[in-house]
Amino acid sequence: MSVKTTLPGADNVVGLGRVDPIFARMRREAEDVLRREPDLSGFILASILHHETLEAAIIHRVAARLHHADMPGDTIRHAYLDLLARDPGLSAAFRADLVAVVDRDPACTRALEPVLYFKGFHALQTYRLAHDLLKSGRRDLALWLQSRSSEVFQCDINPAAVIGKGVFMDHATGIVVGQTCVIEDDVSILQNVTLGGTGKETGDRHPKIRHGVLIGAGAKVLGNIEIGHCARIASGSVVLAAVPANTTVAGVPARVVGTAGCAEPARSMDQILADKLV
């Protein structure tokens, strides 16, 4: 956990019966908002302070944003709670994704910001529910959530894709993730990235993004190709061939231009190429 999310001496959160430093911090931040922005009191109370766990707060906020006359937020919330009861891994994914945003996004100064405002975080958590529903045979509800998420968050993630935890989708607008795509843990993806097919293939036709990869804004990664661990894809690149681990690729079509420049590009978020060239 980074310095930004290390919370020594955090107080106990009422109702948990244990110390949850992330949610304790979030509640303190929410109380500060109440003091500074009384016009937001109803929103802050409903979204953060009326909940006893971080998971409940995230589920409430995402369900509220997805709410539609065709599918009320309460129905979505109950689907999340059912998943959480069956799969504790959802809690771990929530927390890893949240820490990823706070750790990697310099615009994020408080733990509550991704939960309340960041559509990349919300789109990713919507995918997690849709993915489970698809695996459970509830294809139409999964596709409804994909469609609704695309409408609300401008981010289109196929529920059949396989996505790890600690994933950061910065800004998120225009991100497309195809059906047979795999994204491993601790990957960072910026806006307008496409992880798609070439248009000529069927079956397993989408990229495999290994852990620690950074994909810059506007990059297109097309076809059933592997992007090796801790590789870096420069903004605007079109990647049509496999990328070795720990390398930087750039251009149209993309080619290797140097090393990745650091051990974990997804965490450093460094997109400057000049000092990384070989």
C-alpha cells in the first residue's frame, strides 16, 4: 500500500467491530465535506456516512449511478450484495481498485473521490457484477449492465472479458474492452484505449494484457496478442503484434523503442519516452 493510503492510527468504524483504515479515512473525509459543503449533506450521508462498510458504500454509489426505470438501483444493489455474500473476492477487488486510483492518480487527493465521482472506478465495478451474472447464466442482465455502463460512464467493457484487481482506468471515456480480452492485476489504462479484435477473426480474438502494463491514451491494441508484463504502450500507438515484457512500444504500427524505464510502469504512470530510448 502506498504512502497515500497508509493510515496509521485510524479509528474504528462504527458497526464493523474491527479497524478498517481505508473506510475510517473515507468517513473522516466525508465528515469534512459535510462541514465545508452543507448543500451536499444529503448526498454525502446517503453515499458514505449511512453505511457501515466500504463495500456497502461502493455498492450503493454504483447502483445509484446505474439506476434506470427499467432496472432500479435497489435491484442492482441486491445483485451486488448477493455476489458479495457468495464471493469475498469482490471485496478484495473493490479495495485493490480503489487503492490503485489513490496511488496512481495525482488528481485524486482523498479516498472518497473514486467512490463518489470517478467513472472509471464505477465502470470497472459494474463490469465485476456483469461478469459474475454472465458466468451464472444471466446473459441478458449482464448485457443490460454493459449497455447501461457504456451509456452512463462512456466505457464499454464486455462482461465476458477477464479482468484482475488493482486495475486503474484513468478518465475512462472511450475505453473499449473486447469479449475475449484478459487484463491481469495492476494494469493502468488511460482514456480512449481500445483492446479489440482485428475485425477478421472469430473465437479468441482479443489482447492479453499481463500484469503491470501501462497503456497510454488513445492506444489501440488489436488481435489475440500478448502484451508482456510491465510493458509500456505509448499514447496513440496501434499495436498489432506481441510486445515483449519490460519494453516500450510506440508508433503506427507500434515498434519497440526502448525499455519500459521502470519496474512497474502501471504504478509510475510515466508516459515520457525521451529518456527511455535505446
